[in-house]
Amino acid sequence: MSEKTIKQQRGAWGETFASAYLEQQGLQLISRNYHSRYGEIDLIMQQQQVLVFVEVRYRRSASHGSSAESVNFRKQQKIILTAQEYLQNLSEIPICRFDVLAIMGTMQTATAEWIQDAFQT
């Protein structure tokens, strides 16, 4: 079995950081790394009655733009299609929201920017 690349390790760390951060804000983790033929949703969480699909972005610096800016229209469309597939498996469709959790800095100095309702279907 091959070792994870540094990028994969950072991604896994970012998702763990994001999940813990959002749980501290009162959200409950439902699923992590949900895959469909369209793409992947990093975190699916519950905030009271709302199902929250979370895209996690991690960058060490903003030299190439902020983490949040990297969630472009094409990425949004993949997330939306993946969320629609996820929802097809539920007996009842809840209120949904798409959030971005942008992480900046090193693992030791990371800060989080939680953008709620970052984009719509």
C-alpha cells in the first residue's frame, strides 16, 4: 500500500481540523468524504434542522488567492450534483445549505473562516 502524498495528508488534516471546528460551533458530523460519480463532498454535517454540505479548503498562504476563492463555479457544480445524489437516498429531503470552511496558515497557526451559505443551487 502506498503512502499518502503530502497533499493528501494536508487534506486529511484540514478535514479533521474543519470537522472539530464546526463541532465546536454546534454542528454534528454525519459523513466525511462522501463520493459520487460527480465528485466528493468533504463533510456533511447537521446544524439543528439544516443539512450542511461543507467544502474544506486549506492553504498555507494567500499568495495565490484565498482558500475560499478557490471554490470556483465548476467546483460548486460538482458539489451540488454530488449533494443531489446524496439526497436521493434519503426518505425526506431536509433544508440544505452549502458552506465553505477556509483554513489559512500552517498546522500550528491555522485560522478558520466559516462561510455559511457560500453558494446556492
